[in-house]
Amino acid sequence: MDRVSVVVTTKNEAKNIGACLASVAAQDYPREALEIIVVDNGSSDDTKAIARAYADHVCDKGPERSAQRNFGMLEVATGAYVMFLDADMILSRTVVRRCVETMAAGEHVALHIPEIVLGADYFPSVRRFERSFYDGTVIDGARCIKKDVFAAVGGFDASLTGPEDWDLDKKLKCIGSIGLLSRYDFDAVDAYVSRLAHDAIPEALIAFEERSGLDTPLLFHNEAAFDLGRYLKKKTYYTGSAEAYIAKWTRKNPDDPDIRRQYGAFYRFFGVFVEQGRYRRLLAHPAKACGMYFLRFLVGVTYLAKRTRQAGAS
């Protein structure tokens, strides 16, 4: 049985880390073949104490998530496969097993895992809707990777903050293909997660396939406590390395197709939402579509305002 190392990066995540690690420990994959690693960045709350109840290793590393992930996935992990998660994520029970089965077939060196944004309120449901269009596209990022391939590409570029996931995907695709673990019915999943009581969320998501009747391994991202200001601040922060990432890849190919899509207004505002028949989902949910474009517009305006301030300061 191939060993799988799951790396979770943390900083003051006491409210989330228990549910995240419980979902990893509850996988229908042999526990002796599952290695749980938490890499903490100086938490001042109970994050590490909670993590020790589940994890095989609880380590300290900073200063950013890329360095934390590299440390866990390259220096601590002993698995043939490595997977990285954020502390506010929950896995449905079959994710690890299905990832191994898919990659063991030999077709892919890494996998994108469909990500479902949690929350019953309007903006979390809008974020869930938006995220559903990105699965398996250049806007997505691989989460489960063959360790030897991850090591061969040097892991994450720790000089980047924000587009390091996209950068990793591009390096991985120089070696082999990245697959998509599963596809799902958006309306069925949206209806299921929208009616979950907050205190029942962890158990209901770990046992997602059994309780929902949908045979789909998924990753759930807890954005239920949505705050517009915090969301825009986070999005703006993660654009800080955009120019360095773009320069890195356009030096090799000035017309790099991934860069053109990731940072091109046409693809980000239109193309990704209509390709491969996705326009039907867009038309079926006009209220969510309006909210999605409202958020996309605000992110764009906030980014341009930041660029203007930086240009004025220089």
C-alpha cells in the first residue's frame, strides 16, 4: 500500500484545525499508510496542542505558506504521494484513496481536487458558484502530487506569494499531466451544503458520499464567515508576486497561453465561465452570476487601485 503524506499549514487556526485533521484521519485509507504532518508558523493559540491529537508530526516553519509546504512535503514527508491542505479545509472520506487509485494508473503526475466553498449566506454561495467553474482549469492548482515529481521540480517557488500554486502547476506540466479527481453536479452539491447546520458540518462533509448519495470525492473550504473587506484584502495581498510570476514564465515564452488566461480580462471575466458548456450553469443561476461578477469587479478595482498607489509611491 503506497504511503500518502498529508501536509497542513497553520498559523493561529485553533478554530479550524481539529475538523481538518479529523477529516484526514477518517479517510477510508489504511491509517498506517497515511502520514499527517502539520507545519505551524508560530501560532499563539491552541493550534499545535489540537494538532498533536491527530498528527504524526507537528513542526515549526516560516515565514510563508510556500516555505511551510516545502518543508513538510520535501523534508518531513515519507510518502510516495504528497497532498497539501489549508487548515480550514475538510476532506470527504474517499479523497485520499481515490487520488491514489487515479494516479497509480500512471496517467497523471498530480491531481486537481474539486473544491467546494462552504456557507449558506449569499456571498459564500456566490463564491461556491464561482469556484465551480475553475476545477481543472489554469485557475486551479494541483493538491495531490507524486512526491518524486514534486521534488524533481523543486517544490514551490518560495519567492512567490499568491501565484505559487500556478507556478507549481506549470513546473509539473513540464514533466507530466495534471488530472481532475472528479466532476460533480453543482446543483446537487450546492443544495446539500446549503442546508447543513453549522455544528454538523464536519461530520456531514467527511461522510459526504454516504449522506448525500453522490459518489464524488470532494474538498470543502470553509468560507462561511464571509467578510467582504477581509476577502478583498486577501485577494489583493496574493497579487503581490504577480509581476514576478509573469516575468518568470514570459521570459521563456512571451505569449505564454497560461499567463494570458490567468491574467487576461477576457478569460477571467468570460472565457472560463462559458468554455466546455459551462455557460449553461451561468444561465441557470442569474442571481449567483450577478454576485460573482460583482465580486470579480471589486477584486479588479482593488488590484488596480493598489497598482496606482505603488506607481505613485515610486
